[in-house]
Amino acid sequence: QLQLVESGGGLVQPGGSLRLSCAVSGVNADWFSIGWFRQGPGKERVGLLCINQDGDRTNYEDFVKGRFTVSRDNARNTVYLQMNNLEPEDTAVYYCAAVHIVGNMCVNREHEYDYWGQGTQVTVSS
């Protein structure tokens, strides 16, 4: 069983930055690729980016390239989402999720993921 806990959300002004953390615990936590997703008010949950189990492959959706960065510290079993130049449209609940993928890669497809955190709220507002 795997547990994921997101933290670091909060209220930030437009143009500001936040770093979210996803703490992963359980058996063989470093076997898993991690994806970040978000669900805005009245919207469906969408994939943002992901990182493979070794941390050397990433996959970013076009709308976050240049503003969001994913990284992981397997010694701490933590994956980070650095978000810069935030916009009101980034307001959402942010989730991390985990899946073990043969081939040490990652994908941004929600239905591929087996384990989910509870989410952390990010609000971008002046």
C-alpha cells in the first residue's frame, strides 16, 4: 500500500510562486512514477506533469511549460512541484498520484494512476 500526502498550498498573489510537496510512504515508494494533477472550480481534473521513478525523465503539458517544474528527492521520498508566475486560472486543488510503470517512464493520463493524495488547495488572487 502506498500513501501520498500533498502540502504547500495556500493563497498567493498573481505573479507569485509556490512549491508543493508530495510525501510518498509505503512499500517501495521509489518504484513509482509521480504525476501532478489539478481540478479547478467547476472543471474536470487534468494532468499537468509527471516524473519517472529515477527522476531523470519528465513529461510536461504545454500549458505549464516554462512556469512549473517537477523534481524528486528519493532519499526523502518526496516529489516537488515548483510553480512560478502564478495566474488566477491556476486556482485549483492540486493532487499528486503514483503508478508503477515498466520502462521507468511517466505519463500524464489520470486513469493510469493507482494511488492518490487528498489534494491541497492553491488559490491565486489579489
